[in-house]
Amino acid sequence: MKTIDDIDVSGKRVLVRADLNVPLDGGRITDDGRIRASVPTIEALRGRGAKVIVCSHLGRPKGAPEPDFSLAPVAARLGELLGADVAFATDTVGDSARATVGKLADGEVALLENLRFNPGETAKDDAERGAFADRLADLAEVYVGDGFGAVHRKHASVYDVPARLPHAVGGLIATELDVLKRLTDDVQRPYAVILGGSKVSDKLGVIDSLLERADRILVGGGMVFTFLAAQGHEVGKSLLERDQIERVREYLARAEAKGVEFVLPVDVIAATAFAADADHAVVSVEAIPADRLGLDIGPASGELFADKLADAQTVFWNGPMGVFEMEPYSHGTRAVAQGLIDSDAFTVVGGGDSAAAVRTLGFDENAFGHISTGGGASLEYLEGKSLPGLEALEG
């Protein structure tokens, strides 16, 4: 793959596919991590005299404009981080986009409105997607792929546009790939993996792959209750995927046969309702009340997990240990984050909710080896899947 250092961008219109899919609350950005991660590539292109046209999706609009998913707040925040005005086009490939791009001088930046306001961005039909890619490519002379969080999608701005323009990878994607290679091709052992989040079904592929690579797999979050049920425990009203219990049993048996250590919680925080002010208590995983639901791993489990990370040389973490947004159920996630910091391992926080948790809970991002911007993309890479956005950039 070519990098931005390999292409001439001076005076040229450069379309940067970034991942600016940040959480919003009433138009207020609650976590700007992905915007900040995009700044170095944009700054590098500006410094070399490019006319930078940034494009991204935000949320899941249904192929038409939805005010709640406008990138206007992102344009304002990006401008603050760059210390320069960012022109904002109120459409993706229409009159506003063409006029905004046409006014750019060398070193200036514009942001297009949400790509997913156009149905062609995510269309399954190649012709429809290609038609949108044609219009997007017409805005620029060079394409830079830097939205790692979207490279597992076969979308117009990720997959089709690179075929229409000279292209290169940005610094963010280059860094992400270097890190992922350290998790797959050049692993320092012991290699521990921590998996959390809501559903075990979201992690089946990566668990299957990690059983061939990891030395230790620690499981928390909502998905752990399917594991506990597979071991015969009562899980009360906790999140449970009954249709995955047999698959989980197979994984546990495979792990034992291969000598891969599966570490499950020994206690959980069980509450009467999914609410911060609900009555809650620490209970053993062998004594979860039938009328309660588990919302976090317990304190003994936090200590156990930290102990299992202490001697690791490589750690990959994807998914919180509980409902960290609610203070009573944030302590398991906090314990795991601190365990990563306290270890001497190369630590990777695998994007999405894990990255948000690190920031929400007030940890210094620099205390971790790497915080990924793409949870889903990271998992699919670790599964060994081919990622359309990376394939397109290799051509």
C-alpha cells in the first residue's frame, strides 16, 4: 500500500475518508476521540499544500438527511482541533459540496455532510453504489483512506472511490495495521485477550480465531452470562443468548483441549433493574438470584482479571465488563483498564465501547499501548476476514 508520503498532493484536491462517527447527545459531542485521531493525517496533508476534503458517516440514517445525524457539530470541533476554519458542505455530492470544494485554497479543509444521507453510500447494488462513487470521486484528484472504523464495510466511499482515483492510506490506518500485526504475526507471549460487551454472538468469529492464538481469554460484560449458563449456573434475568449455549460449551471444551485458559468471573453485581439507582449487591456466580440481572463483574473478579494480566506481554481488550455508563456498574471495567496500565504488556484497547470507557472513566489514553478507532474492523481483522476497504487500497 502507498502512504501519503508516496503521493504528490501539493495543490491537489484530496478526498480523505475519515471515521468521524462520534456519539452525540442533542448535538453535543460526548467523545471526540475519533475526530482527534483523524487530525494528524489532515494536518500532514494541509502542511503539504493539499486542498483537503474530509468525508465520513455518522450513525445509521436511512439514506436521506436526518438532522440528528448531521456532521455540522463535527465540523466545528474539527476546526477547533486544527486551529483553522473548516468549511462545511450541507450535502454530500450536490451543489453545496461542489461550491464548497471549489472555494478551497491550498492548505484549507472542508467537511462534507454525512455520507449516509445518500442511499448510494451503503447500497448493495453495485451500479447504484458506483454511481454515487463517481460523483464523490469527481470532487477530488487524490483519495486517502484513513477511516479504519469503516474498512470492513463495502461502501462507496470506502471500497469504490479508491478504484477511481490515485490512492493511499493515511497515518491512522497505517498505525492500526502495524498494531494488528503485533496481535497476529509477531505476538509476544503470554498473550491475553479480554472480551466483553453485550452479546456473545457478536464475538463468535473472533473467539474461534483466538482459540488458535491466545494463551488466555478473559470474558466479562453481558456476554458472560451465556458462558455461565453453559456451565450450568442460574443467571436470573441477565442477558442470555440461549441459542449460543451449545456453541459456548464447544469453545470451552476446545480451550481446555488446547491449553488455552478461559477466565470467567467469580462474582457479579446483580441488580433488581437496569438502572443506576436500582438495588444491587455483589453475589457469587453460583448464587445469582432468579429475580436479578447481572450488570457488572464483581470486585473479586476484577482482582482476578488484573492478576491474570500481570505477567502478560500482549493484551487485547474489546468490550466493557459492565454497564460502565452507570457508576455502580463501572468498577469492573475500571479494574480491567487499571490492570492493563499496571502490566508491562503491549496493550491494545480495541475500539468502540472500550475506547469510550477509557475516556469516560478518566484514564490517560497515553497509558495504553494503542487505542483503536475501529472495534468491528479490528475484530474482523483478527478473525482473518478480508476487509473491503483495505483490499481497495492495495490496488
